[in-house]
Amino acid sequence: MNLETILHETAGHRLESVTRRHFLKDCATGMGAIWMAAQGGVRGLDAVQPVHSGSNPLSPIWPHHAARAKRVIYLHMVGAPSQLELFDYRPELKRLDGQECPSEFLEGKRFAFIQGTPRMLGPQFPFEQHGRSGAWLSDRMPHFSRMVDEVCIIKTMQTEQFNHGPAQLMVHTGQARMGYPSIGSWVTWGLGSENENVPGFIVLLSGGRPPRAGKVLWSSGFLPSVYQGIQCRSKGEPVLNVSNPPGMNREIRRSALDSLNRLNRQSFETFGDPETLTRIAQYEMAFRMQTAVPEVMDVSGEPAAVHERYGTEPGRESFANNCLLARRLAERGVRFIQLFDWGWDTHGSNRSESLNDGFVTKCQQVDRPIAALLEDLKQRGMLDDTLVVWGGEFGRTPMRENRGGTEMRFMGRDHNPGAFTMWMAGGGVKAGCTYGETDPMGYAPVSNPVPLR
């Protein structure tokens, strides 16, 4: 190896340590740093990122102002449940059931499957008012109706996307393209986590399939990877590839990690790559998780009354189990708990995707555990500082889907990005209120639209 080769490699290693922040700060006489200071206040570069502990990128950070919410439990119904069968009661739509759709509802609109002139489809289930707030709910959510005075129902959510994958990305990252941090990643990046033995951002799946957009929904995007969501399972080994392999005990694992950490520290001191610190933190987290996660994920020790209230089945994958796990994780200081429940795409293309069959089953699976979660959090004094969010990726049309231009055997609705319902509870949310109003068909907002962006 000659001198020229050594100098070339040295220069290459030096470039590896240069980040975009170095470029903005040092190039063009520091104009980038001046701009960042103007955007972030007098602290300049320090103002654009939270300052975590050097040894723990998930160390808790106190916000500038007193926080009403300390943690988030997000319940995403994958496939987009029909608001017209749950929360948005439209008597006029019931009167027009079976009639041809007015042309003004179709002109200039894009649909995933509707073709030609579909027929209007009235609500498939009866509605009644509940609680002191008088909120309209269908009979598909009898347990949830007891807790309706704890929630704020937003009926006029809107999105720019009408296909599942991009719409799910829009909900969780604010962009329809991959590569951006999820909301859970932003929360843990900005606030850290209160428990160093379990991840700050945990993801739980049910329904038998992952969301259409996949794991990018809990990706950290361009943030350090330590802030990505960690998928845990309510059945089998809680986290894959965390347990020691055969022949390796905890003492050997600790010794190996210490050696690996020394090498990674040397690499960080040489190149300054923050991902190296992320790698160290993740190895250490995995080591601590070996003992902490099995305990928190084991719901078998909960009282029988709790299992009855949630409808849980220990040892099986279910939305009910995940709701109980969400409460246990929240108690242990996990900052962001994300639940995805697949199976809400009610096009009517088959029995399991029909409003009069599969939709009924899905409501039965989630109604009791959602009510139990809210009630449990309230009884334990945690609802005041836990923000609970429920929703899908878009809404459903007031027209019956007619895939291929012909009426299908089962009842279903196409995608509607123009209006859908979400609700929130706890964490400073105004309880017992309904925000926004849709038109008589539930097709678009007539007051207080709430775009995702």
C-alpha cells in the first residue's frame, strides 16, 4: 500500500463523517446555519433537534410546556371502517336507499372500483343517541356506547389519497411516499421514553395480516433507526430474534456486547456517525428486553375480571389481547403504542368483506376491548394523560359498490377520501363532543373540515 492509497482512504473516511448538517453549517460561508437559526430561533442548530443523553438516545425529555398527554395509544382499523355504519347517522341517506346516485356525486370524482351509475346505500344498522352528549352511534358498538362521553368524535376528516397503501402512509407519516418518519418515531425522537428496558415505540398487529403499506408505517424514515417502532407479538415469542440462541447464556451475551460496544465506541470517536450510537443503544436495549419484555407481554397474570372485561384469550393473537397489552405497556412508560387491526375493507366483494357479515364480525371483535381499554385507563387515573386515537385511512362512499358496473351479491362501499370519522379520548381532548358535520349523504363536510395535512 503506497502513500497515495493511504491518503485516498483517509480522505474517504473523513468524508464518511460529514453529514448534511456539516454542509449547511460550513459551506457557502455558513449561510445554511444562518437560515437554520432563523427557522429554529436564537439557538440555531441546537434548536432543531432534542438533546438526549449521550448514552441513551431514548432518554426522556421534558417538553417546553406542561404536557396534557404523556403517551399515545393509536388504534388503526386497517382497511377503513364505514363511518356510515358506525358514527355518521344520515337519515336522508336511508330514505334514498336503492335509488340511482345523482350525477353530481359522480362528476369529476375518482373511485377505486365504482363504475357507471351506482345506487345509493342507506345505513345498514339502526342508530340511537347515547350518553349525556347525545352522540349518535349504531347498534354495532354497544359496549363503546357506554364510554361515548369520554371521547371527541371528528366526523369531517379528509385525506388526499383513495388507495390503501398511500392513504395509510398519509395518516402515519404525513406523506403518501415512503421514506418519512412515522408519527410514533417523531414522538419518541422528541420526547424519548420513560422506561429504558422496553422500546419507546411498540407496534401490535391483529387480524391475520399486516397493513397494506407494511412496516414503513412504523419506520423512522430519515431519523436514527433507534426511533422506529418495534413489532411485538401477543402470541409466541414476543419479539423475534431477541432471545439467546442455544449454547449462549446471559453472561456470555453480556461479555460479547461489552466487546462489541468498545469497537463501536472507537468507530464513533473516529467518524462521529450518530447511527453508531443508535447501534449501541439497540444492542443494549435488546439485552434488557430479554428479561423485561416477556414479563410485560404476559397477560396471563391479570385478574379473571380483567380478562372478562376485555374478552382476552391469553396465548392467541387478537385485538382484545393487544388492547390489554396497550394498557400494560402504557403503565410501564412506553411513549407510543400502535395497534393495527386488519379486516375493515368492506367492498362487498365476498362475505368476509361485506357490511352485513364481515363488518359485523369485526365490530364484535373490537367493541368490547376498546370500551374496556378506555374504562381501565380511567379507573387507573391514566386517561387524563394518555391520548387514545381511533380511525382508519379514509371513509366509505354513500353509494353501494358496483364493481365492473354490476351490483354485487354482498353489501359494500367504495373508498371515500372526502369524509371519514376518527375519535380521540383523554390527554386533554374535549370529552363528550362531536366536531364537524357532513352533508345529508355523509359524502363531504359542510362544516369544519379537518384535512390530515
